[in-house]
Amino acid sequence: MRQDVPMPLHDDELLIETETVAALIHEQFPRWRDQPVRRIAVAGTVNAIFRIGDGAAARFPLVAADPEETTATLAAESAAMHELAAHATVPTPLPLAIGAPGRGYPLPWSVQTWIPGEVASPDAAAHSPVFARDLAALVSALRSADTRGRVFSG
């Protein structure tokens, strides 16, 4: 296994190397072909995240799935990202593109803007009044957003 590919956490996990990501970006999105690509270590187990230069990030689903279902999921996520951004009081990532399966990777994948900052963790934000105010404003704004009759559970 390549050094930049973490140990699999799922039985059906897809392994993807930085070189594969760079090649897919180069082939499918020429506007980013000269940007450096690097894997980002994340705590999540559903997507592998790769920075594209300073302004974008590519997300590659790690669990094998039907490509058509994955395309539908990515399209729904894109719509949700626009909706969240319209109501959020803080910057949120915006969708930039949906990549197609290609050499070395069997599923569609997505590219969104990169928001610089720190991951909000209990240790990092526990004593921050600014973070508390920002979070309260965000929750208030999201609670006032029209759900158009949708109900969320869980």
C-alpha cells in the first residue's frame, strides 16, 4: 500500500492515491491542472479529501457504491450546499464541479471551495466567546430558514 493511502476502515473501501487524484483533475478539469494536489488527513471515514491548490478541495467517496446513485447524492449535496450558504452567517464551502469516474477510481467525485481555518473541536473552541457567538448566530439563522415542508430526523 502506498504511503499516502491510510489503512482501510471499511470492508469495501476504495483506495485512492494522490497521483490518481492529480491525474483525474488534470484530465477532467484543465483549469486546475497546474495546481498542487495533496491529501488532507481527516477524522471522517466516508470521503478522502484532497486539496487542489489553495482554493479548492476534492472529495472522493471511500465506500463502493452504484455510480448513478453516487451522482444523484453529489447533485443533492451540491444543492444543499447552495441552500446552506444562502442562510449561513459564516463562510461555507460551495460546489465547483462534479468529476466523473476515471482511470484508477470507479465513482463520481466532487470539488468545492476550500474555507481556511481550524476544525471546531471541543479543545480548540471550548473557551472562545467569539466562536460561541458565531455558533449562536449560525444556529439562529438556520432555524429561521424555510424548510419548505421538509422534516429532518436523526
